[in-house]
Amino acid sequence: MSDTIHRINHEIRQRRLQVLRVTELTPRMRRITLGGAELQGFTSVGSDDHIKLLFAETPEQQQAIDARNLGRDGGARPTMREYTPRRIDLVANELDIDFVLHGDGPASTWAAQATAGQTLDIAGPRASLVVPDIFDSYLLIGDETAIPAIGRRLDELPAGRQVLAVIQIEDEQERQPLPSKAQVEVIWVRRQQEDLLALVKNLTLPQGRLYGWVALEKALTRQAKALLLEKGVPEDALKAAAYWRADGTADDE
């Protein structure tokens, strides 16, 4: 086992899965449990991996999905959105994906109407960033779009680790349980009432060897990363990713 953060590449394969269950997590978040024989062989070993969900907004895009060429022949490319695999159970052949229900994007629109028996094509993940169990503590900062990755990491952490999670949400109704064997403190930050960056600036960092992780709107991600570097979080133990953009041009998760 490597004792450094490292990347593992995967073969990209398109899979057609069936909706098994739909679970309402909060008023704005819905879990879709997918399954089927094509899930066999699926690999995702990074807590914040991303898979592509494929959507057809035109007949030509549906043809590309059915042909399973992702537009590589120069034809229409499906509309794609990236999501984190929240839970994978290859014994039961199940994959959970959590959707934030907002706006009228293709992923949110599909998730809002999804029912058991429908199908959804996915592809990937292309690669996994593996964070080995070499850290004493973790600082995880995100908003609703990052909760699946935060929740998955908390699921996978062993006892004896300390975690501080700072999560920006729309309102109190968007809180949800985040179980873990680790010792976890969650600070829920209401978007309209509290200043996330001011909170980050005044944080007391967890003790011990620390891994930092940030996933927010693009501008907030950049600012939060700068604050953490100023506070002494090592750059080689800090991942910061823009999960969306305020102008709506990034993939919605």
C-alpha cells in the first residue's frame, strides 16, 4: 500500500443501470439507487471520485448513448454531468448517487422525476485520487454539492481519526446525518445568514497531521484554499476543487 496521495487510472466503460429506489434525504436532496448486471466490475476507490451521467436532450444524443460511443465518431455527444458515487455495493449490485434538486439542469430535472424501473447510463470514473490512511485529522469544507463526497469519506474513515466538516447549506432543513467511525464535528453554515469565509478564517485547525479538502463554488473554493494555506495547511495535503460556478457554466452536482 502506498503511503502517499496518488492517482489510479481506470478503464472508462459505459454502463446502463436501472433505478432501484428513490429516497428523499432532505427537501432539496434526493438519493437515486441504481443497479443491474452492468454494475459488475465498477471500480471507485477515491472518496471524491466522479462519474459521468449521460443525458439525451435530442434524438441524436439518444442515438449516441445507445451506440455507446460517447460521440467519439464525430457525431452528437450526450449531455454529461459529473457526480460522486455516494455508496457502492457490488455484492448487492447497487450504486447510490445523491442529487441536489435545484434549477432546471438536465441532472436535477431527471432526478426530480426519476422512478423505479427507469434507466440511466453512466461512464467512469476516469481516475481515483487515493488518500491513504496517513493523516491524524481531516478538514472538509463544502456545500450541498459536496455532501456526497464528504459523507463517503466519513463512511470510509477508521476510528481514531478526527474530522472537522464545514458544510454550507440553504437552511436548517438541509442538515442530514453523516455517520462515521471517526470523531466528527460538523459545522452547518446557512448560506444567507452566515459568512462561510469568515468562519474558515477563524477556524482552529484540527490537531496532528492534517488533510484539507475544499469543494465549493469556484470563487469560494479559491478564497477558502488561500485562507487554509495562510493558516499553514500544507499545499501537498490540500485538495481544492470547484464543483460549480455562480454563472451556471460548470457541471451541476
